[in-house]
Amino acid sequence: MEGEIDLRKYFRILARRWQWIGLLTVVAALAAFVASSLMQPMYEATSLIVVMRPRYLFQFDPRIQTLAQPQQPYKAYQDLAISEDVLRQLADRLSATADAAPTADLAGRLRVQPGADQTLVRLTVTDVDPRRAQAIANAWAEVYVDFVNTLSQPDSEEIAYFEEQANRKLEQLQEAEQAAIDFEQNSRILVLETDLDGLEHSLSNYIAIEHTLATMTQDAGNLRARIAQREAGAPVSIEEALAALLLSANTYNTFNAQAAGATSLQVNVDALAGGRTAGEQAAALEDILGVLEEKSDAIRQQIAAIEQNILDLQETQREAEAEHDQLLRKRDVARDAWLTLARKLDEARLASESSSGEVQLASQAALPAGPASPRRGVNTILGGALGLALGVIAALATGMRRPAEANG
């Protein structure tokens, strides 16, 4: 059937040229072995760094928080290991020892890899000398740990900044406290409260007098209306004369003593027997009503004056209290700001004195037991595999050019 591929002809071509294929495989494997043997051996030493999760968080006041990411940026720790600052410090440290190496060549010998866990960082150094590789790996780990932990701890400038701010807030607090004390010593709030109490008591008395006068006016009006219904020459009864006398006495005593019902009368009943006529008694009651109206007007004016005084004193009192409250709020704000900065200063000092850091040396590099490269066995196998592949390709290419051999 057209389109089908006959694999038998390919196997026939390979079978006829198996000697060449085998020879090419052996030659390539030997070449790889010889080349690997001639290469200079390289040794690898690895230090292990662990990224520590913080055990303690110094935070005395939540109002000034140290910003933290939800999780630690582990990739950043690998990048920091080969940063310019770390490489420069490593070169400076190595320059003072017998393990010195040029900075340009040093960067090519270093390799950073993540460990089995994301909290681990592997620092690997490659060198022709196993002892030098070990020394560089351990020096690199020490420089890296110091560099990262220095970055994570508050420096002297940050502590000095908090000290300056805390001292400034302390001065503001002292000024606010002194201003509040001075105001309280010179304030008239207590005097105003006493004056208000006295005026409110007087206002209550005058309102009570006004109510009494209104009642007496109503009683006098009713009595006058009842007497006025009679003839002017008709006599009045003793009860009506006594009621008129009491109204007259209570009118004067209420106004003069400012207390209704404070009158004690000694009434001569015999004197009342002769009595007045209805006209005379009505005229007397008309005079009493005039006095009561006059006294009521005076009381109302007095009440209005007291109410205005109370309003003025209350306004003055509110202004004084508002000024006092403002001074107290300013003092409290200054105290809170000073306490917050003082706590943050203590937090920064403790963090700077803490011996723990974000990274620690988990394992120092050991002396390499053998070279890491070249791997002669692996290279020989790879060379042989490459030779085999090339032999197969060459055999198929030459065989397909001869149709008779491929079909034969």
C-alpha cells in the first residue's frame, strides 16, 4: 500500500554498517574520556543558610507598626547573596587572607541555589583548590549573614530619629500641662457655677411669688365682682370683710417679705362688725387689684433680668469650659504622642540589641571529598551516546543513496 513506511530496509542498512557504527561510538567515548582526563578538576564547597521566622515581634504600641509582608520574600534572600555589596565585602575579607581572588573571577565561582525547603539557601563555591573552595564558601556565608541581619535591624540613625522626636514631644507635653495648670488656677469656672446656683435659686423664688400673686389677683377679682353686684350702700358680711383684709395683708407681705403666706394677722372681729358698705369694699378691692398688678409687673421684670443674667453667665461658663477642654485635649494628645514615640524608641533599641537575625548559618562548608567536575564516567557515556547517534545517522544517510542496498 502506498504511503506505508517499510522499516525493514532501515534495519538492513544498519545491519550492514554495524561495524562502522560501533567504531564511531567507541571513538567518541574514548575522545570524551581523554578530554575529561585532560581537563583540570574543579571542587565544590557548599554552605547552608537558613532563613529564620521571627520568634518575637517588639511592638509596644500598635499605632506605629513595622510594616511586614504576609510572608517572607525568600527569593530576595537568594538575590542578596550575589549583590554587589556582599561580593565587595567578601572580596575585602579574602584579600586579607591567603585565599584571595580577583573580584571579577570571584563572581563566576559563586552559585546560589534554593534548598529542599524555601527557608534554605545554598551558597556553592567552585574552585580548583578544595581548601580554597571551602574557605571562600565559609567566608561568603559569614559575610552574607552579617549583611542581611544588619539590614533587618534598626540602625543608629533610626534610633537617633526616634530620640529626637520623643524629646520634642516631651517638651510639647510639658508646655501643654503647664498651660492647663495655669488656666485652672486663674479660671472662674467654680465662681461662675456658684453665681449660677444663686441666680437659679432666686429665679425659683420669684416664679413662686409670681404664681402666688396671680392666685391672689384672681381671688381679689372674684371677690370684687361678687360685692359689686350689690347696691353701693349695702353692708358687707364679716366673712367678705375678713377675706378682703387677708387679701390686702398678703399682698403687702408677699411683696415685702417675698414669701406668700408669711403673714400672721391679729383680726379684731368687733372692728369688722361695723363693716364697710359694698361700694367702699369694692373700691378697696379695686386698689388691691391695682397693687397686685403693679407688683406682678415688677416681679416679671425681675424674672426677665435674672433669666438674662443666667444666660450671660452660662455663655461665659461654656466659653471657659470649652477653653479648658481644649487645653486638656491638647495635653492628652501630647502625652499620647510622647508615650507612643517613647515606646517605639524602646522597641528599636531592643531590636538593635537582639542577637537573633533574619538569617543564620545552618551548616559550614566541608572540605570536598572529590572533584565535582569533570565527571569522566558521565562524559564518556554521553560521548558514546553521541557517537552512536552520529553513526546511525551517517549509516542511514549513505544507505538511502543506494536504492539497491536498501531494497536488497
